[in-house]
Amino acid sequence: MRARAVEERKDEMLRELAVCESGGSGESLQPIYGGRGAFVGRFQFTPRTVINYIQQMDGRSLSVKEATALAHDYRQAAALAKFVIFEKDGVWNWPLCSRKLGLVQQVADIKALASDVLAARSVVAEGSVR
């Protein structure tokens, strides 16, 4: 149950980030572009950023077209943003919204909650071994 709370906090933070970056969260009926076309999707990734982080995340090599399509797919883009933020400490990829939303503190709070969940699981596991 606590692990679900951690994931829900992450998802809520991602929704806030998407709203800040593009004005909404979830799928869009039309492609979303910002910065004169340089930024794509709800999270306003550049295709190059998508390509680089997908390579790090799961080893896939994407074309610019594939990266743009991924950035437009909210579910995939949210998973990528979660990886960037929580695995790569990459809140700096969204400088304005990071400051506006206090992402550094939110991420620290979520990581602390996740650490508490792991500690609680460890205690339970030790108790079941005895």
C-alpha cells in the first residue's frame, strides 16, 4: 500500500509538470509543440533528449521521428520523465517548471517516502525469517 502511495505521488508530480509545461496532462488530440517546434509533447522534450534518455533507459535507438512520436504519447513520455527525474536526477531538464513547482523538494520528499517503504519492507522481511 505504501509503495502505491509512492507511485501515486510520482504520477501526481508528473501531472503537475505536464500542466506547467504544456497546459494539460494526458493524451492530446493534436500534437503539442513549443519553443517554435523545438519541444514536443506534454513534457516538452526535444527529440534529441528522448533519444538520449531512451538509450540510457532501455538501450533502444530511436530515430527523430520515433522520438517525436514517443514524446507525443503521454504514457510513454511520462515513463520517460519519471526515469529522467528519479533515476537520473534530471529535474534540471525543466528549469522553469522545476522552480515553479518546487520539483527538487518534491523529488526529495518522494525519495524519502520510498526509502521509508524499503526500510519497512526490510523490517517485515527480517521478522518473517525469524
